[in-house]
Amino acid sequence: MEELATIPKNTQRPLSQDYERLREAGLKHIEALGHALWTDYNAHDPGITILEALCYAMTEGGYRNGFVMRDLLTKSDGKTVDDQVFFTAKKILTNNPLTINDYRKLLIDIEGVHNAWLFAESALKNEQGIPVPVNEVPIYANCKNDVLQYEPTPVTLFLSGLYRVLLDLDNDTVYGDLNNGEVIFENPALLGKFARGDFWFDAELPAWKSADFEFATKAKDKNNIASTTVVDNAGTWVVTTVLTDSTSVTFTISLSKKPSSGTVTTADVQTMLTDSDYVASLFNFYLEKITKSQFIVHTAIRTLHEHRNLCEDFMSVTTVDDEEIAFCFDVDVKPSADIEKVQAEMFYAIENYLNPSVDFYSLKELLEKKIPVDEIFEGVVLQHGFINSTQLEATQLRSVIHTSDIINLLMDIDGVIAIRNFVMTKYGNDGKPVPGFIGLKWCMNVTALHKPVLSTARSKILLFKNQFPFIARYDEVHDTVSMLHAQRSRAKLNGLQDDLPVPTGAKRNTESYWPVQYDFPQTYGINEAGLPAHATPQRIAQQRQLKGYLMFFEQLLADFISQLTNAHKLFSTDTITHTYYAQFLEDIKDIAPVYAMDGPVVKLKDAIVNADATVAKNRWQQLYEPRDLFEDRRGRFLDHLLARFAESFNDYALLMYTINYSEQTEEKIDFAEIAGAKIRTLKAYDDISSNRGKAFNYFPQKNDFTVDVTRLWDTDNVSGLEKRISFLTGIKDFTRRFLYCIKNIEVICTEKTITENGESKLRCFHSFSLTTLTGVRLVSKDYEQKSDAEDAVKKVIETGSETSNYSIQPAGANFIIVLGDLLTSEGTFSSALAAQQAIDALAQEMKTPCNDPVGLHLIEHILLRPRPVTPPAKTFDLMQVCLDGCDCPCELDPYTFRASVVLPYWPQHFDNMAFRAYFENKIREEAPAHVQLRICWLNNDLLREFEIRYKKWIEMLAAYAFDKETTVDAFREANDNMLDILTHLHSEYPLATLHDCDESKEGSNTVVLGKTVLGTFKNL
């Protein structure tokens, strides 16, 4: 709403700034408290003088408190004070692309992209009119056998979240339409026979996506060209260029129009193309064009992967195919009309009808239109301005062209009277009319997922003035069309303001303090002049008594303005040690004798100078702020900042505690850790808010578009959900890394068993997987005492890092590994070399330091879908399902909007069931509503096996995205291994025992269905 600049008639200052109202309120308090003893309220009374001086001082504090916030938050250099939770509109109001329109805007924002479209496969149909499955490989559900399969059944899976992307590249001023391989050129060798600009040649070479880059690279060197032949083909020419290595390419050449200055013959074209320099220059131009097109498409692919949504993926990104349309019609124009300008306006109007442009707007333009800021910044961050969503939705690929629509547009052109004899013709890639699409009068269908393009060279427009025909000069029409594009197009904007800065004000001095006692009459002896030199000891004592009395008020008022000065610290993410602020008033005249001393130290000064409420008790805590008060106030200030973003840590704070198993007690976590979690969340809130639905980039690329392997593991390249849930649940490190540690060897004790002599004894042992692919497991001998097994674990860690401590022993035709009397491999190795390699890997892992195990992994099931393979290669394994007769449609598809979350069960508070419940509820709450999560808490052994396969899968997924042909087999193997391990994941639960009802008291480890396991943690 626009604010009105008016001056109100009736104004009243706030009470804190109204001296008369403060004095009146003070007198009422005096009357209520001292009416029995004090009846003289004259102005000269010392009590009234003190009241008036204090009221006056309070108005100064009220005035300063009324400063606008931007002034209080501005430093002397004009910048906003540090560590404030202020995000600009561009950071906090925008978000990672969410809708199809968001992705279209993101792609159109790329230099070289004119328009873009995303298609879900389910929107397409085959020749029989049946919807085509979304996934690359059709998948079917076998309800009887309870499996998914490739063989067709009546139940087809339609995977959601997959898109095909079509790009419409720009019409470049140098290379022309970048979507195709068309090369337009003239030949100076023919200028002696034909006039310049009378016509040009049009070479139809393959577009970038089907081009032979290697051939073009060689052909741009004339020394590699062996021959070029030309064959007449009824108005066009078929050209074959052969290189010295016998490779060749065939393309067609046609004329833009018949030259008025003569006839172009096959001999002319042959003569032109026998010049190897000219052919080499043609292929050099062609190579530059397709290289530029390829660069733009690769940039679009990289951009899409950097902004991919959770549980979604892009199956293909390519450019749209053109369909040339020629228009022929007669036009009656006014006698005063400029026929070249009229024809140019017609071409421009038809071009915009067939393929409308998307305009960019500046922030200033949108603000001037009174568009709300939240609407302006809604959606994705763009680099070249802002796009209107309504206009964007109107720029879809046309499926049909209507003559009536075009005529309506042409009739609006200034100077046009009538349109007659309107027909349309479609041309194929060979430059010839397409049968069935010649001379259509009313409408023309466009092939699905193709872009209609105006063929100006083949269009014929005859203009009439007073029934006399005129033909426009084509070169002038072409120049005028180019000028219209330059004048009317709103191309990508650069260098303009694209954000609203945080407001700044003028630095105000709020810390200076003028003592109240300086406003007293001089007769009191407490102002700046003080007492005369001949004052008696009694008079001096009276002065000090009054000063001491007034210092109570002085300190309150001084501390108030100090609190105001430092208020920005209370609402910041800075690390502070106290939430109250004070100043020591040591410059007041004759004040030193009033202060209490501790030897040479003034107690109050010591408390203020060394203000710290986080350490052991000190004077600051005694006078101002005890530690528990500081923690309460600091926590509430941080909660206020979080509440601005509708976030709360209340449930987290209640559940964040550690458990001391040896003493069976719960220990509240330190306040600093909770405050740290809140501060980290506030600092990163723009990221974890706008990117909350963002997926990780499984195809990170360098500037040359190769895979950036450093962004695959040991990286912060994780999903927005993983980041967000880590901040909201106190997980400090959200990076993708190994959470397992081979040194975390667990001791496992089974239930008591009865021996042969009737005695019961424990069976304890330790084990861990040696390798995930062979399934070999190293298992220790049994121990009767848990402590003995734990001692053995320490020895394993100490000795296992040296390969010399291992031995390889035969076991039949195979071999086993032995580590002294501590470990013996349960499985065998086929050769001594394989066993030695396992020992080397094991020793290296024992040497590697452990990472912080507090973290998580999120696996999107849509990325585990099968991909196309070339027979007779092995097909991808499919996920397991529980179809239950296909009665529940939601269980048919384990890929669509499904994800698995994997965490270790043992570190810190992860082993507490209350926190587990909180975490699981929180991550489901924070995940997109359509994404279903499966959460597993794994032991160290199973986590190791999972993470090794997970790392390999991520590496092969990136490699497959870069090169599908040569890596498909390796990726299939990694994908199959991931599906296998996912089926074996299971959560670990705390130890619980059965006991009588009277034993089920608070604090006892009772059995809870689905949350505990009898005996011990499951490890096998």
C-alpha cells in the first residue's frame, strides 16, 4: 500500500519523550507513597528537583530509542553492522527452480538460448494413441509373481519426475539459426556474372547433434580435401566432399531465390566448389557454428544438473528441429506506404507468431509498474533481468498454424488494406515441398516437438498500390527486419540492478551520556563545578551522599543507552558472552570516592570491563547477569530470529541430550551446542530455505564440461534436504563422506547358552566385513567375557595397520587371512595374490583416520532406474516390490518420488530412540510433500558395505552421464550392486529385555514394538 505524505493535525509524543506527562506521573507516585510525611510539592523542593532532572534525562533516552532501526544498525563507514540476519530479496525470496516455468526461465537466461520447453513423457502418445512410458526403458509389473520385469504385461509403470528438454537456440547475427547446420554464403568468384546480394547459396549440413565434428575439423584445412563433386537435383545440388583419408560428407546446396541477373548452372557451382580454399572456409564456418551450438547445449545441461529437483531427472537435452514454412499472398497497401517497410513488418509479425520471443525486464521497470517485490522475485534467480510468467506461458511450441490468426496480425500493420490469396507450404530438409503440405489455405499442422520457421527466401509477397503490383527489394527488406528485431526485442539485460540492497542509514551517537547531576543547580555542589575549595568535611560528605544516591539512577540511564547502542549484537549471529550491556561512569566530577574498591580495583569497573556470563561466577554475574539468565535470554533472542523465518528449535532442544550408559543417566547437552546449531541455521538460512527441494548434482562439470570428480565424494555437493535437516537437527557436517570407520569394531555378545556340563556362558566376538564384493568376513574367536573381547579389539586396531602382522594360510584349494590369534577370515580367497591385496587394503584402512560419523546419506530411487543397453548386453536389475496383487497402485512404482535415508545408529544421540523419532518426523516434515522416505539406521559393518557401493555408484553415474556408450556396463554393475545393498538395509535398535509388569518402571529399558530388539544390536 502506498504511504500518504501528510502531516497529522493532532500529535502526541510517546510517554518516554513527554516531559510534562512524565513529571505528572512522577508526582502521582510521590503522592501515593509519601502523602503522610510529605505535603510540600513546590518546585524548589529538592525531591521535586530530582524528579524533574530524572524526567528530563528520561526524555533523552526515549528520544534515542525512537531512532529508526537503519540508523542504529549503520556503522560509521555507512555499512550495516556485521553478523545481522538480513538477506536481500534476491537471496531470500527466490528459490531453486520448482515448476516447469522456473526451469524454462533458467534456460532462457543462458546466453544463446532463445526459448526452452520441458516435456514429461506421459504427455506423448505412440502411433496407436497409447501414452508412452516416461522412463527410457519400459517397465511392467507382474502382479502374479510379485516382481517388476521388462516383458510386457497389462500393468505398465509410468515413472514421474523425468523430463525431456528441448532448446530453441538464438538466431545468431553471424551464424544464423544455431538449431540447424545451415550455412548461408556468397561466392566472390561469381560476382563477375551475378550482382552482389542478388542471391546467396544455402548449404544444408547436419545440425550439431548429428554433425561429424572430426570431419569438419579436418575439412577446414584445404590440404585434407581430396575432391568435391556436384550433382544437379532438380533445382538443388547434391555436393559430396571427400578427404584424403577417404572419409566423405554429402550435403545439399540450394539458392535463396532465382537471380535476376542470370541463371546459376551446375557448372557455376562446380567451378565455385573446386576451389579448395573456398570449401575449407565453408567447413571452417560450419565448424564454428556447430561448436557454438554444442557449447550452448552443454551449458544448458550443466545448468540443469546444478539446479535439479529432488527425485527428478532430465533424460535428454537437445535442440528443437525446424520446419520451414513459406507464405505466399497478395497485399493491397495504401499509395503512401513504403513497400519494403510493410513487407519487413509482415515478416517480423509472422516470425513472432510462429516463434514468439520471451522478453526480459529490469527491476526498475517492474517496480515502476507497482508490482509487489515478493512477486518480482518469485521463482528462480536470473542473471539477465526478469521474465513475465504470463508471457512465458504464451510462448509454447505451436502444433497448428491458422491463416486467420496471421491475417489478423498483418491487417494491424500500418498501410495494409487487404490480404488476398493466402497459402502456406511446408519444406523438408532437402529443400523441397513436403507432399500434403503444399498450398494450404486455412491451417497447417506442425510436427510434434518441432518449431515452425518462416522461410523468407521461399515466401512470395506481391504488394499492390491502386491495383499496380510491386515487388520489394529483398536486401532492403532483410535489413529492415534486422532493424525491427534490434528495436523491438527485449534481449538479455546486463549490468542493471537486479537486487534490493539492505537499507542503510546515518550513524547515530547513542553511547554518550550526560550525567543527571550536571543539570542540578550549582548550590547542590554536584554539577560540573563541584564544591568550592573551602568546603567543610560535612559538606563534602553530604555531596558524596547525594551523588551516591543519584548514581543508582545514573547507572540505570547510562546502561539503558549502552543497551540501545549494542542492541544489534543481541539480534546477531555473533558469538557474545553477555546480553546486558553497561558503561562505567568514571568521568563524573568528584565520583571516585563513591565507588566501592577492592584494593586498587574499582569493583563496578572490574565487573563491566570483564563482562562475561559464560565462565565461572564473577562480579558481572553477581551484579548483572548470572549464567542461567544469559543462556535463557540468548536462547530467546535466537528463537526470535528463527521465528522470523517460521522456524523453531523447541522440540530439538528438548530431545538433545546424551545418555550415560554406565550410570544410566541422561545428561543435558551443553547450551553452547544448541546455540551453535541455531546460529549455523540462521547464517545459512537463505541457502537451506531457497534450495530445500534441490537435489545433489550427480554430474558436476568443469569449464570444459568434463566430470569434476572432486565434487563426487568428500564434498558439500549434497541435496538441499540433507543440508536443511542437518542444520535443523544439529548435525554440524553435512558433507558426503565415509561415516563408517573400520576401527569401530563392535563387540557382540549372544544370549547365554547352556554348555555340556549344564553351565551357562556368554559367547562374545567381534567381526567386520573385509570387502563388500566377495562377502569375506573376518571373525575373531569366542570370548567368555565381554571385557576380553574389548581388549582384543584394541589389539586388532593396534596390529591391523601393519601388513607384516597378517599371514596367508591355505584352506584347501583356497586361502584365508589370519591376524595372529585375533582374527581369521570366515570366507576364502581364490589366490594368495587376492588375499594379499585384501590385506593391503585392510591395513591402509586401519591407518586412515576416522571421519565424524554424525551424518547421513540420501539416495534418490529415480536415479536407480534402468537405462537402455545394446543387446546382447545384460539388462539392469529392477527394484524389489511388494505388489500384493497390484491392489494398491502406490506400491507399483518404487522409483517415482521415493528416496532412502541412511544414517549410522551409534554416534552421540543417534542411539537414542526419542531423538530418532524426532529426526524421522522432522526429515519427513521438511521433505517435499510428494517424496516418500525410507529411513535406516545402520551398524558400522553394514554402513561400510553400503558406503563403498554408494561411492562407486556415484562415480559411475557421473561417468555414465558424460559418456553413455563406453560406461554403460560399468554403471549397470554399480547400479545393480546398489539395488542389492538397499534390499539388505535394516535399522539397529537398542538392547531390551523381557521383564515382569512390576519391573516396567520409568527409566527401565522396556520393550517397545518396532523400536527395540531382544538381546543386542543386530549386526548380521
